Amino acid sequence: MATKTMRKIGEKSTGSTSDKITGLKDIREQIDKIEKLFQKLEDKDQLQCLEILGVGSKYYTCQHCNKVKKKSDFYSSTAPNCASQITDGCKQCAADIAMPTVHGEKQQPTKKTVDDACYFLDKPMLDSLWDASLLEAANQATGKVKSNVWTSYIKNAAMPQYYTYTYRQSDNYTGGMLSIENLAEDALPKDQEILEQFEKNKNDVLRLLGYLPFEKEKLADQPFLYSQLIGFLDSDENGNDDMMRTSSIISIVRGFLQINQIDDMVADLVQDPRNAEKNIATVKALQEMKKNITMNVTKLAEQSCISLKNSKNSIKGENTWTGKLKKIKDLNLRGSEVNGFDIDTCRGMRQVQEISDASIMKQLALDESEWSDMVAEMRVMNQELRQERDQYKEINRILLRENLDLKDYLEENKLDSNMEYINLQEVYSVFGDMEEEDADEQDTSSK
């Protein structure tokens, strides 16, 4: 209906129109006729006619000055709920707010007036962006000097990293809500398990390096950074003496954080199908940035021999018997020290020794001269071992007496030493024999 009416209006209007139209006055009479015909249409047809003429796609009304202007006269809006993708106010009205006229003289923009203009346009007002815009407006060496800080700020606020930001993301949001949001964004996770693991990783890094390399980073990013860093460091303090390698590791971990942040930004852009075509350029730029960071990280890992592929010592012996004993020793377990160093208290090692000795004797076929030499050598060795045994036996007797006296003193004074005592009766057979003799004497006396 609206299309037919527009065609009809066009036919009537072109009848008396001159071949050459130079201005609005040349078709003023036809416009008056078209307006009368337009008023006779129903509301829905009128709206459809306006859409055909470009209202809502090419032309918009400023909510401040109430004038119809072209789309290019408005700033673009990336607010999530803005279907028109332009701001409610036009560029000229925003400039008048940022640079008000007082007593007939136009004033320079201040932080307060720029904040009012951002509120009018629903754009974020960020302190860091304001400082950068101040420097940009004052910089005379770039050759692209902006006329004032307002034009620099509104240009910088349109950069991809501030996509979807509104005035609610400003640092000085009215009512203080934004300050709370910023603190929440830069706070540690509330999950207790994550916090405990973060504190453990942080303490381990401090023990291994002697300092905390990520103290200047955001609190919200530190759990990720320290968890990544602890995986690259050597468990031994002396294994991190190469400062060049350590510095490379810290740079690589920061690169991983940047890659993770870029992935999050790309995910947010891809999940917005309404602006998918508009976001293609931004996604490509982010992907190119991620590619460059990944190349730098890979090259740095290769030069510093950090990755497993390029490591000069990819097998460190952590899964060997010696490596396992080292890990147990680092735990400071008293029982592991005995079982690890004393063959008499380690039944597994004793069993292996007995099997080995039996196999050796079975394979040997010695003559009399060899037996004589072995006996002579064993006699000398037995004398040395007997003498050494007597010395250590006396030392052991003195230490054992002091140990028993100390235990008795602790028990009498009810002092809790928080130590795991070893049961001497299970370790040394001599104490087991003493217990059997005491039991026999008790049985004899009872009879």
C-alpha cells in the first residue's frame, strides 16, 4: 500500500516539475502536495514511507537538540542494548557539552565537562584513558595533533579494547557503583581451593627465586601467572641460578596471559551475532596480535632451551631411584632417612642383598689358594670392622642412654615434643630380646 502511494505521489509530483532542480525552492510546491497526500495515509503506511526515505537507517533525530541529522553526524555506539549502533546525541551536542560556551566564549574541555559528555553519549570515563588523551593532545611531535583533549578522548574511547563499554564502566560512576565493580574485577577468586593453591605457588616462587615477579600485575591475574611460572621452575633452588633463563620464563608466562586475554576477547566478539560483520576486522586484528605473541614466546623458549623439544637436559632423573629418594629427603621424613640409608632397617634392600650373595656363591668355583687369600683378606677386614664396631657401639650406648633419659624427662613433666618416635623394639633385635627376657622372668616369678 505504502509503495503504491509513493509511486502515485511521485507521478503527481513529476508532472509539473522542471527538468532542472537546483534547490528546495524548486520543488517546494510539489513537497506541499506530497505532504497533504502523506497526511491522508494510515499511521503504519506513514511509518513505512519514512523507512523507505531512510529514517532510522540514514537519518536520525538527536535526543538533545531534536534535529534530524545524517548518521555520520552521530558517534557509533557499541553498547550491548543499542540496536541503532549510534549514540542518542549527535557529535555537535556532545562537543557543546564538553566545551560549553560561557558569556559568549567557548571554554576548553575539562575532566568534569568531558565526564558530562561521556554521560550524555553513554561512553566510559576512564582515568587512564583521560591521562593518555592529555598527553596525545599536548604532543607536538606526532604531526597529528588534536585540537583539544575532548577530540582525543572520544577517538581513543572508540578503540577495540573498550568495545561494549558504557558509562557504567567509568571510574567515577555516580553513586560509587563502578568503584565496587572495578575492585571486584581486580580481586582474587573467592574459591578457597584456588586461594590455597595460589598461596602455595606464591610461597614456592618466593623460596625458589627470592622475590615475587608479578606483584605489579592485577590481583585477578596473579593466580594464573604463578601457577604457570611454578611449572617452569626447577624444584631445587640451585637450578634457577641462570638469570637469563629465569627472565625468559617470566616473559613467556606473561605472553601466555596475553594470549589468554586475547582468546577471551575474541570469544566475546564471536558470541555477538548481531554485530558479527562489524567485528570481523577487530577479530582479525586480535588474531594477528595473538600470532605475533605466540611466535615471540616460541622463539624465546627455543633460544633459552625451555621447551621439552629444545631442552638440553630434558631428562632430569626425577623418576629414577635417586630422584625419588631426593624428593623424600626434601619432605624431611625421619623414617625415610633410616630406610634410605640403613640396609639393616630396610627389609627390601636386605632381601635384594641376600639374593645377590646367594647367586654369587652359586656361580663361584674357587680352589684352595683362592680360598686362602679370601680368608686372609676377610680376617684383616673383620679385625678392622670389629674395632670400628666397638667404637660405634660405645657411641651408640651413650646416645641411647641420653635419648632414653630425655624421653623419661618429657613424660615426667608432661611435655609434648610433637615428634614421631621410632619403636626401638621393631628396629633392633636387641630390644626385642630384652622384652622376651622380661616376659620370661615375669612368667617364672608368677609360677
